[in-house]
Amino acid sequence: MQQIIPKVTIEGREVDFIQVSYAQPGVLSAATLSFSIPLSVAGTESLWNKEVTFFVSKSDSKPIFRGWINRTKKDFNQVQVMAEDAFGYMLKGGDTSLAEVVLDKRENIDGLTAGAAIIKLLKMSELSDKVGTDFIGDTSPVVGSVQKEPIRGTLKVLDVIKRLLSKPIYLADQDLPRPNIAKLIDDGSKSQLVIELQSSLTGDIPNRPEPFVKYVYTPENNITSLNITDRKVPTIVVVEGAKGVKGTFKHDGAITALDRTYLKVKNENLDSPAACKEFGARLYQANLSNRYEYKIGVTEGFYLMENDVIRVETEDSDFSGNYRIVGKNISFGATMALNLVINKKPPTLAEYISSRDN
């Protein structure tokens, strides 16, 4: 394997580091960077809120992480530095207080599409200098933010974004909905927020019989370890159809075995409670058959991003197949390690409806 020499900068200046760890959990959660630098390199000035970038290789033109220092810890020989990316900044605004907006009758996002509403939210919260929207795009399908109860109150910026993304669901070319996601990319000078449709694992997009697979992983070539996490399966699924009709699917046996977990979705193509309940049953089955999330140690794929598709090929047919990238962890020190978090999660809105915070 080709030798990789990473690079860390503080305010654009490359610094010598002892070790570095990068964690990107995905699902609108903040990526973090933790690294140690010699006390002589840190100097005496405060590092708080300084911009940090992390490049997998010194030859890269764009970093995989851009964030701001929110904590340091000194000892006799070195300084441990911790930073969060723009999602973390969106949550706290670079301070200990929350980044919030006040939405009322005078200042609001009524009638705007999700993309336009997010642009306005970032301007209102004075975060647009940290988070760009040059490539933000919009949801599929495009919907406005008008609803029976307009979004009002003093709210966390990231919570409003989650709420906007939970509304539109994509129903074309498949039976189950796919949500829209938001993630950060770097243009070489700034973090950019983009909206995109959750990737398909089955290649059911018109004119594309197979999904675009970024990497193929096998135990013989590039998989070093495997850990399995049992994810929560929604045992009560509430589905809202057209004109406010609702139906609830509840699996009593699963509630006893797996606990009571809720999932709420909308599908405007359904026009009766019975159709909503049947749709909820299919969502339950899809989640049940894909309840496991995998963390694999690999030797390549440093530049994979959330929502990219990979393929795992093993002798076990239950494990082999296409997976979405959920997150990743990278560490450089005495040794190098790369771990990918992947799943075959069915296309539901569970993550965003549950309003997971960082």
C-alpha cells in the first residue's frame, strides 16, 4: 500500500502533530478532529476558535475536515486539541451557547423551499461565513415550508434544518420512500452544505440499472475487521396519507421482544387508513430485515463520504451486497486505521424524525 503522509493546519499554517483522530458520524452530526501537538508548536497564544483543516495526504488540494477548535488540554510536553466541523458550529455557534434563530410573523421561512430556507437560516444566525451554500441544491421532491402550523419560536438552527429535511420524501421508481440528507463538502476554501437524495442500493434509478459503487471490499484484499451493531427497529409505524388520513401498524410481538419504538412518515399517494397501515407494515418488514449496522476496518477508502455506495463481497450471502456509507473514523499515529460505518438501512426517515443531536 502506498505510504500516506497526512497534514494538519491551524489558520492555514501546517503544524507538526504527534497523532490525529478523525470521526465523522454522519446523519447531521458534527465531525470531530482530535490531535496532539508539541507544546513548543502550540505557543502561548489562545487556540480557541482557530480554523483547523485535516488533509489525508499532503498532496491533496482539499481537506476532508474543516472545523474550529473548541477545546484544548495541556500537559508538560504537548497540547491535545479538539475541533468540530460546521455542523458543530451550527449547533453552538462557536460558543458554549446554542446557535438559535427567532422565527415569528415578521421574520420567518414561510413558503420557502428547504434549500432557500436553509440559506436564510444561516444568514439569520450569522453562520454563512462558516457554512457556504453555493452548491446547496434542493430536496427531491421540492416542497415549500408552508404547513398547517408554521415553524415559530426560538429554535436551534440544526433542529430547523432537520425538520425541513424530514418533510419531502421521494417515491418515484420504488415502493418505499427515500429521504433527503444534508452533508458537508469542502471546496478548498470553505465548507459547503449540500442537499441530496439518499442513494439507492438497488440501481432502480431510470437509465441506471446498477448503483454507482465507489469501492468493492473483500476479506482477502482490503477488509481487516468487522463489528456488528443491532439498531432499533420501529415497532409502531404511523403513516399519514393524503388529506390527513392516517393508519398505524403495530407489531405486538415485536414490541415485547424489541421494545416500543416509533416511526412517523408521510406518503401522499395513500388515500385510506388501510393503505397507510399496509404501507407501515412494509416499512416495519424492511427495517426488520436490515436491522444491523456494520463497522468494518479497511485499508482503502479514505475519501468516501456519507451516502456513497460500496459493495462487500464475502462467502456469506447474508452479509454480501451493496451498502451506504454512514460515517467513518481515521487515525494516524504509531499505526494507521480506517473504519467505515455502513448499513443497508431501508429508506425511511427514522434518523431525522428522531431529531438526533450531536
